[in-house]
Amino acid sequence: MPVFNKFKTSEINPESGLFLCSGCNEVIPLSKEEKFPPCADCGSATWTMVAVAGEAGKRYRTGTKSPASGLFICTNCWSQVIPIAKGNSFPPCASCKTGSDWQLIVSA
């Protein structure tokens, strides 16, 4: 599922991810097979996929290399979110100052 595909209200979502409203830039999460709603803020009927959920939930240790690009959250403090590119090593958490597991939130 390529990022930046466009979808209309009432279409069935083919892949879980984050979607941007074309009318007001509101971002919503939507699960696979849910119908696209009209935007609650502006009523727009067009959504653009901006991130794929894909393998969301998988965890990786500090010091290991990331198998995918995306946003990851520290599973020790649950407050630090970092972007990591595929092949880069996971750092210690800057918030809790420890080695940690990092959980994939959304693939990029």
C-alpha cells in the first residue's frame, strides 16, 4: 500500500494507517477494512494515506538495527517517540535515560 494514495468517504480502507484530510489537514488513524468517514472537523470527503501501520506493535532492543523506517515509542516510559530509518540503531531513551525496548507505532 503506497503512502499518499487518496481515498473517498465510504470507501473501504485497504491498510491500517494514518490518513490526512485534504480539507483541513486533520490526521486520523483508521484500521484495515473500516470505511472512511467524512472529516469530523471540516466535512471533507477525501483522505490521503500518510503512514502505514504495517507491523505496528513489534518491539526492538536499544542497540539493535531497525528493520524498517518508522515511528517508535519507548516501552519503559511510554513518553518518548522517535523516528528511526531502516538500518539505524535504536538509541537509549532520552527521556528515561535507559536502554529499552522500542515499539513500532507506524511504518514510514
